[in-house]
Amino acid sequence: MLNKFLMEDHVRAALIEDIGYGDITTENLAEENDVLEGFLNTREDGVLCGCEVFKTVYKMLSDKIEIKFNFKDGDVIKKGDRLATLKGPAKELLMGERLSLNYIQRMSGIATETKKYQDAIAPYHAKIVDTRKTTPNFRIFEKYSVKTGGGALHRFNLSDCAMIKDNHIRLAGSITNAVEKLRKKLSHAHKIEVECDTLEQVAEAVKVGADIIMLDNMSVENMKEAVKLIDKKAIIEASGNVKLSTVNEIASTGVDIISSSAIVAKAPALDIALDM
């Protein structure tokens, strides 16, 4: 999922942003032969994510930097764990410190938050999935982090799946009109999802043969009724007001998918430090 060329393109742009015309602090302090050893340590429990991106930052700065990870992406880590050891030229080690940490802290934070949600619904068959509410130009890393944390993935972009939302329904005149028009024009490979706010809309979406029906901001009671109405004729997604405190009850209704922007947008960065 995180192809080498995607990582390198993103890291290159990030290095240009961060270093600019040069690290005036490090370049004026570090001598050519100065060597440092660094230790990547976690200061809190979580799920590790972003090892290859972390290494890519340093590979692009110097081929003389040695990095040895003691854990891999997806591993549960505990406060105090030494995640990796680094050794190499002092100048490049210091120049890449902040950027490499930005990647691994952010990605590990998302993986950690995702695992909390997925663990909370473990007794049920539902899956936690992400949304398109992601950081611009960072989506591939955030989705990889969700997957690493045990979640599943929603569409990557607007070309993956046709999703009929309230404004599309207004444009088409009805759910039926929207689905029928799309079905005539789309490839056989594309699914059609309909966002429903009411049980009446759910019934219409079932009748017209939607592939996926999203229950948007419905009460738990209405979700249970919707699950009965759909009766396995479509994949059922619950969305809206999904929190760690509510996700278990939502899963108990029998939905297949629970989408939440919180696992990405509200995930705090994991406290990981690089001590030289």
C-alpha cells in the first residue's frame, strides 16, 4: 500500500518544506566527521506505525545512516520500549529528526486510535472504517495507519464508489432517480451507496437495489429497524456521531460497517521521542 515511490515523493516534498535552503543551526555546528547515536523510544502505550516512512526520511538524507528497528508496524508497544537504534553522521541525523518523528508519531497515533475502536466492537461482526475526512496529500499514510491499527478502508477517492448523499438526492429529485441514472452510466465494477436519514429513505434504497446503504445519524432504535428492513439485501453502513463511547452499541444493531472520521481526525499523535 505504501509503495516506495509514493513515500519518496512525499518525503522529498516534506524535506524541501522543512529544510528550505539549509539547516542553519546544525550545518554551522556539526563538523564533517561528527557521528551521533540515536534511540527511538516511546513514552506511551500504543500501536507502532510508520517504520518505513521513518527510514525513508533518513535514507534520502544520507546512505551512511544505519537504522535497526526492534518492532514492526502493527506491533503493540509499551511505554519505555526502545523502538529503534540509529547511528550515522550528526548533521543528517539532526536534520531529519523532526520530520521523521512527525510521520511516525502521527501514523502511530491513528493506528492506536483505530485499534481502540475495533477492540470496542470485537464481539460483533462489524468493521471500523475511515472516511475521506483526511489531511490533504496525506491520505495514503492515514489510510495505511487505519489498516495497521486493525480497521478497514472506505473509498480512497471519489472515483472508487458512487455515494449518493443528500445534496445528490436533491439534484436528482429522488433516491430512485439517482440510483437508476448512475446504474445506466457506471461501470459494472462500481458499487452504488446511498446515504439515508430516515427509514422511508432506507425502504426506497432497498427497493431500487442500492449496493450499500448508509444509516446517517440515526438513533440506535432506528438502526435496528433499518437492519430488519434491509434484510441482508445490501451492505449496511452506520455513520455520524460515532464515538468510542457509542461504537459498541452501534455495532450491536447488526450493521456491517461503522465509518468514523474520529479515528483519523481526532487521533492524538503518539508520544515517541528520538534521543541522541
